[in-house]
Amino acid sequence: MTTERNKQIRNRRWPLFPLFLVFFFALCYLPGCGPGANEQRRASYLAAHPELNPSIRELIEQGRVVPGMTKDQVRAAWGSPPADCSTWRSNLMEIWDYCHHPGRTLVVFDEHGRVSKLSMP
């Protein structure tokens, strides 16, 4: 009788557990989600820009950002800055804050839209 009672209690506690699992796995397979999203974003950008300098191409493949890269190249390598991180813009520069990036990285763009500096405050 005790085992039957335990089964009843367990079933009452977790009646929506199968639904939760389905929801969780569905979220992981949405586009732009999961570990393959970075590689997919980089590969898409590189395929659309065959004219890229080989050294810039290699940096994007490695997920690295260096001075001289354009905003689109930074987006390809790292993605857009997270929505909950700040960005600043003036006539002379724009700063993207990758606040969740290891060490919190600021990417400073000059007035021409190229990376002028990377800063890790």
C-alpha cells in the first residue's frame, strides 16, 4: 500500500513535468539558440562575403575581434550586444558593451564604424 501511495503523491507533484520537458527541448532548438548558434552565424556571414580578407575571415571563424573590423564583422564574430547591456553613441564614436562576455568587454567604434579599441574595464 505504501508504494501505491508514493506513486499517487509523485503523480500529483509532477503532473506537468512531461509538458515542461517538451517546452524545454523546444526552446533549445529555436534558431539562434544553443551551442551551434555562434558557428551558424559566423558561417552564414562568411558565405555571404567571399570577398573578405583571409585574415579577417580567420578571425571571424575563431570568434575574435580586433581593431579595424566593421560593425558587421563584430556581429558575425560575437553577435549583437545583449539587449540588457548598454550601448553609447556620439558623433565621433559608438561603444558596444558585451557585459556578459568574459571580463565584460567594451568595443569602441570610430566615426567610420570600425573598431578602434577593445576595452576590458
